[in-house]
Amino acid sequence: MPELLEQDLHPTFSALYSAQQITRAKAVDFIFSPPPNFLLQSQISFAENHIDSGVKAIYTDGSKTDEGTGSAYCILENYGIIASWQGKLDRSNLVFQAEILAIRMAIAAASSLHRPTKIWTDSLSSLMAILNPKSHHSVVREIQTLLLSHKHIHLRWLKAHVGYLGNECADQLAKEAITKGDPFLLTKPLSYLKAKIKSAALSIWQDNWDNGETGRSTHDIVPRVSNKTVGWNREEIMFVTGHGPFPSYLLRFNLRTHDNCSCGEKGDPIHYATKCPFTLSWHFQTPTVSLKLQWLKNILKNSTSTPNAFHM
């Protein structure tokens, strides 16, 4: 699903994308252009050393665990929290979304202060995204617009988990927000949607594979579908599937009038591997019916026996 949607041209915190917006996404792709006079370098810094001085400043953070995703900021002055915000996001939301949302909410709080304000974050990826004038992320573009209209707000990067009071407070608030924050709906990340589509496709594929009428011999050996190949070579595929120069297979396409081997028995791969007198020097011991499946698996796994099986 594209991230650039019509609503992104005038960013809002809409909870969900409508089906109509999704279908129009490509149509508006070419309309977007970066904000005019895009000069944010003076408001974003990665090099300033942070000092816990007691001066009023805002700290942001995002957190993600198995329980969910949280976003938070806190305003510190004289080494104490004077204001804070916590947002509880969906479990599917990324930590990047939590980090960028915390910055967005902190800018909203700082915009009313009308005084030079520093917002500190330990998210390098968020600051890099904000500096990108071609970003299609709706929240990032809203941040860009807000910064351009509020020159007194400055974003700063600081190293995480080295004992900075504000950073530690924001980190704790973000973790608490996972369970205690105000519910905040953001769109599902593209990676989540791709994973759901992949899971649904594999489920349908597995159902078709389990209930199909063809390929049953292969299904016995490879019962689970996967995007990864099994790594069989041409001869191994013919041996397992029976799709090769065997009378039993050629008969299906009227390329033979019967499926018998020259020795008189049915000419399928198992026959040539265990019984046919013309392939005696390459024979395997004939498996019992109950052990046939395991016998086939052992042949395919055994690097010594496999080459012999396909000299026949």
C-alpha cells in the first residue's frame, strides 16, 4: 500500500485510510512537492553536546515490546517534569512511528511557548527523515511544515541510555505508554501490511496444497508450503514427482500404449530404484509400505546414495 495518500497533502491525524483514498493514491503521487524554501538544517543538529543544566527542554522517545508500542514526551525544568504526554499505539505500529509521533506532539507543545525551545531525541532515523525534503511520510511532512513556521523550535540528537535525566524520563514514559497511554491510532506500517498479505497468501496456498488432487507424492515429502526452494536438482525432482522418462508418466500423454517397463512390471521411479533387473547395480533395498515415505526422505538427504539413484 503506498504511503503517499491524498490526505497527506494536508496532513492530519486521521485514524484510517479510506478505500477511496487508497485507490487515488497513485493519482496524487506526482502532485506532492517539498515545502517551499526547505531550509531546516539550522533547526536540526546532531553535534550539540547535551548537558543536564535544569533549563527548560523537551525530551521525546518511543518504545516497542511484545505488548505493544508507546510514544511519549516530557518537559523538564529545574530537573523536574512539569508536563508530559503519553500515546498508546497499536501493536503493529513501528518504533519509528512512535518516535516520530512523539516529536510531532512535542513540537505542538513547544509552538505555544513562543520562546527558543530545544526538543531532544535519541532517534537518529527520525531526524534524518525530517531532513529529507522528499519524504512521503505524512507525520514527517507535518513536522517539516511546523518547523518552517516556528523558527524558535530546534531539534537535537542525544545519545540514548547514558544517564541523561530527560532522556531516561522520556524512555520510562514511553514504556509506560504501552499500557497506560491515551489510545492513538496511526496507519498500519507498510511492512505490517506486507506481512499480513504474505501470511494470507501462504495460508491459501497451504489449503490448496493440502486438498489438491495432484502432486500427492510430493506432498508426502514436503507437506508445508514455503517461499524457499527445497534445493532438489532435476533428477531428484523427477524421482519424487515421477515426471520424467518413465513409462508410467509417458502413458499419461499418449506417448506410450502401456506403462510397463521392458521387464514387464509397471515402470515408475520406485520400480527402477528397487526391482528392475536392468538397473540391478543401482538398487536400493525395497522399503515396506509403512516406511516408504521415510525411505524417500533418506534418499534425498543422503549425499552418497542420491547420485547412485540417478545413474539408472
